[in-house]
Amino acid sequence: MLRSMEGSQSRQSAIRNLRSAIGEFLGLRANVVALLAAIVFIGSGEELWIRFVPRYLEVLGAGILVIGFYDGLKTLLGAVYAYPGGILTDRWGHRRALSFFTILSITGYLLVLAIPHWAAVLGGTFLFLAWTSFSLPATFSLVGTSLAPEKYGMGIALQSMIKRIPILIGPILGGILIDRFGLLAGMRLGLLASAILGLVALLVQNRISESEPVAAQTRGLRLGFAVAQFQPELRRLLLSDILIRFCERIPAAWVVILVMSHLGFSAKQFGYLTALEVGVAMLCFIPAAWLSDRYGREPFVILTFVFFTLFPLVLLRAQTPFWLIVAFAIRGLKEFGEPARKALIIHYSSGSNQGQLIGAYYLIRDLTVTPGALLGAWLWSAGPEINLWGAFVFGLLGTAGYAWTLARSD
């Protein structure tokens, strides 16, 4: 009887915690809702086509090195935009900065739409990745200022779920467009939809109101000074995160080519696999966030690193639909500890320059990982199996390294 009562109280406490987090995250600041709506609109357009870009480049005549360069460019720009994005968040406020980056992204969509050449895709990448890369420190800083530290994980989980709604349906719809109209026409229709939805996001963002004046006296930190402010725990997390992102980046551009070109699956089927991955991730977010907020975050970070590491290993066996389903389900499970990892980043970068510190973290991580895309292209040229084994080794190093540093710090 006592255990039953304790279990009931625990469930009631979990429900109250979830309701409180939702209420605080969405109710405290109306501009957060507008920001999340913009995430949905931008993401809904981009996810129609962005995961098919490596295959699109292949059809346009790009070679292995060009495809690898595109994948590396994505990582590089994610790094380069993150740090100034954090500074703009602290200086301009969310509405003005988001609007600026949305306009850049729309320009990139239109450039790739107008010129069906692989060089235009590379040039457009500098523009169409602007909003996505900028929104990371902006969203993190909103969570940091809207929630108590013990609820960071739940806040990140809710934001991550909303961000993945477009990923759940976008690749399926994009795959249907490509299968029906062909790769070139399907990509162009997706790019046109991105431009239209980008304009809608621009209108939504103009409804964001700054609840307090943007601090004009906020001074941008030099990168070296920002890094000097990193807490030791953040440095340890950054090192392991870099190794894990090598594990992710090495096969990233080649998964769609492996599934479609080597295994013979259609674009729509690849879209279903991507939807499976995202659906599994979304099912993980809330329970994992609640557990990590209550019992500690580091074990969940280790668990998510394990799933990162397992994905390329399982993909090696994915010669049948069953094993592809298993592989993409594991790829979704790698998000199990993401709320915990991001909550740790927010916690260890708290302060008046939080946006800049978060931007500095991602700048260092993604700049370091950028060569991983070219390494992935080189390994792919030696064979898909070599590429996937290389990714697995980096994942193993990152996972073991983080567990070892935690054990030493105890």
C-alpha cells in the first residue's frame, strides 16, 4: 500500500512538473511562442529538400570532394554564425536579429532555386543556413532566462520537440515531391516553399516584443576571453562533444546516398526512415528531460553518446529494410540525452553574456569538427564500410573519454 501511494505521488509530481515547465516556458513570455512558431515555419520549408542536397549535388555532376566540401561547409558555417549570432542576440534582441537572418536565408533559397548548378548550392549555403545557425544561441538564451536551472532540461525538451515537428513530416513530403516530379523539379518546388514559409516566419517574428530594453552597454567578448570564462565542466563536455560530432559528421552526407544509390530505396522511403528517426527522438525528450532534471544529467549524456556511436556500426549491417529501420531508430535514440547535454551547456554558461558563451562553445566545436566532412569524403572514397568504421572509432573515443573524465572528477 505504501509503495502504491509513493508511486502515485511520484506520477502526480511528474505531471505537475511537466505542466509547470510548459506553463513557464510558453506562458512567461509570449515572444517565446513567436520564436517557436518561426522555427516551425523555417524548418517546414527547409526539411522538404535539405536532407536530399547530397543526392541533388550528385545528380548535378558534383564529385565526392564537392559533396564532402558541402557537408563540411554546413558545419563550418554553423560554427562561424553561432558566435556572432550570440552577440547579436545579446545586443539587438531576438526580433531584429532573427529578422535579419531570415532575410539572408530567403535570399539563399532563391539563389539555389534560380541556378540549378552545384556551385550555386555551395554559394547559397552561405545564406540559407544563416537562420538555423543563428537560432541556436537565441533559443538557448531564451530558455536560460525563462526557466529555473532545475527545469532547463524540460525547457530544452519542449523546444526540441517543436523544432522536430517539421523534420517528422518534411522529408516524407519532400520525398513524395521528388518521386513524383523528379529530383530536380522536386527540389525546386521545395525551395519555393521554403521562400514562401520564410516570408511567413518573417511576419511572425515581427510580433516578438522585447519585454525589457536591450542593454546598449553589452560589450562583445573577444573569443579568447569568452573561452577563458568556460567552467572546467564545460571544457570537458566540449572535448567529448567534439569527438562525438566527428562520429556524426563522417557519415552524415553519405547516409542518403547509401540508402538511395547503393541500397536502391526511393526518396519517399528515405523520408519515412527520417520520420522514424525523428519520431523516436520526440518520444524520448520529455521522459529523458524529466529524469535528467531529477536524477542528474551526466549519465544521460553518456547514454546519448553511446547511441551516436552505435549508429554507424548498425548501419554497416543495414542491407535489408529491417536493419535500416533498426539503424534509424538508434539514430533517433541518440537524442535521448540531448536535453541533458544542452541543459548542462546553459547551466555552465550562465551570466550576462550567456548568448556569447554559448555561441563560443558551438564555434569551437563546429570549427574543430568541420574537417570531419572532408575526412568522411576521403574514407567514403575508400569504401562505405571504411567510412562507417571510422565514425564508430571516433564515437568510441568520445564516449569513453567523457565517462573517464567524469569518473576522475568524482
